[in-house]
Amino acid sequence: MIYTIKDDTTALNFICRINKGISKSGAKKIIKYSTITCDGEKIKVIPSTMFKQGQKIEISKNTANQKAKAHPDKKHPIVIKYEDEYILVAIKPASLLSCKNKTQTGVSFDKMLEAFVSKRDHKKTFLWIVHRIDREVEGLLIFAKSEKLQQKIKDNWSSVTKRYLALTENRPPLKTGKIESWLKDDFKHKMIVSKTEIKDYVFAITEYKYLKSFGKHHLLEIVLHTGKKNQIRAQLGSINCPIVGDRQYGADNSVVRQIRLVAYQLEFAHPITGKNISLKYLPKPGFYAPSKNNDENYKIWTYKG
């Protein structure tokens, strides 16, 4: 974000002004740990540095450690792929709820991420989750930094391209295909698939492309055209291509717990600037070679902030 200085001011006062509610000690840490440019040139800034009227100041958080960290793990569960003053995209680990309702217990990723950002920025921060992925699924999630922006992204959700990688037990009948069917949630919270339209069922479209084999398993790229509960899992199961580890939708029990499905790519127009944002996340090598002994991604996640 580029700011135009309206009146001569110190760097400390400027940081406090654009970060309402932040303490002076918190503002000093932002100055210390950020990259700051003035009129396009990187400058060294201390709290007493004077910014002059008309100067254009850009502040970028130094996220070198975040960028170097490719995958979330037990010690460092937060990996941020993109962030500015409006939105944030982070990697949700497998086995962690995207967010929870009043009946669910335990840690949820949205609250874990809020706690992390609040601690990092030294002020209370609220995030609004734009979409969800299943507890067992890892991958990219978009968060807005205001409720208004959350709704704006949701209103244009059909324009967001969402790609997944799925490791399946069987090879699909075609190299590329589109699964169109109707889904309904049953009393066991499992999606029932119908090839024909039935009252109270919802229509869903999943497109797939065969990529390669990994031993006895097969990697597919999935493009999600609708966003129904368990859609990819249920529809792949309906064509006899259950996702590895997904016993609920037809997989065998040779792999326990984590489902080999990852939300690996997002493409969308920035809700404020209109700039095209394209992000990709690739899982650990163990994702492609699962066994009973290497489900390292499935953990009971905790975060103390």
C-alpha cells in the first residue's frame, strides 16, 4: 500500500495514524521490522525520521521467514502466502477446522490466524473468512480484513478460479472430464450423489484433468465450478475414483486419517485494486506417497499466540 503524506510528520506518528489503536512500542517494531520506501527508493527509517508533505511512502512487512517457510508444521502452523491491508491468503493445515460453529470445539484456523496477526502487529486484528475447506483438506484460504470486503469477494465468488490436487485410488475413465450431478446431505452428514435431478438436491460441477501416477495412486487436477459440501470427495467417489484416505466416500483403509486433497491454487481479482492475484501451494512429498506410517500432516493443532 502506498500512502501520500498529507502533513509533515515523524515516522512514528505516521505509523500510529495508519494503524489505529496501536501502541507506540508496537509502531516502533513495525518501523524496525518493515521495508519502507519513499518516492520509490528504499530508505532507512527510525521513529524520529521526518516524512514531508507530498512524499509517497510504501511499507512492506518483512515476511522473509514466512516466504521461506513453504509448509505449516506443528511448531510454525501459520504460513501466509499473500497479504496487504485489505486481504490475506494463508495455508490451512490438514486436520484443522477452517472456522467453527457454536457446537464445535477445539482450535479453528481463523482464530489461530487472528491471534498470530494480532501478536505480530501488536494490536487486536479481526479477520473475516471468505470460504472454507474441509477439516481434512489442506490449502489456500482467503481472509478479508473487513466484513464489507468479505461480502464483496463473496458476491464475485463465481469469478474466482479454485484448483485442487487430488490423489485417487483409481484412474478416471478419461484424461479430462466433467462430473455433473446432484448432491444432498444425509442424516450422517455424508453427501449423497444422484446422476439425475431430485427435489431438494443441489446441482454441482467438478472438472478434472489427469496429471500422472504415483505408484498405485493417481494425481488429478480439479477445477471447482460450484462449492458444495464435500463436493469433490463425493463426486470423485461416484465415478469410482475415491480420494486416498477418504473412507467416507469409498477409499480403502490402507491410509488413515488425512484425505489426499489440497486446495493448491487460487486466481482472483483483488477486490480493491482489481489486480490479478494468482497463488499456488504444493504439499509435502509425503502427500503423494501415503502410507499408514507417514500421515505426518494430521495433528491435533494448538496455538497459544
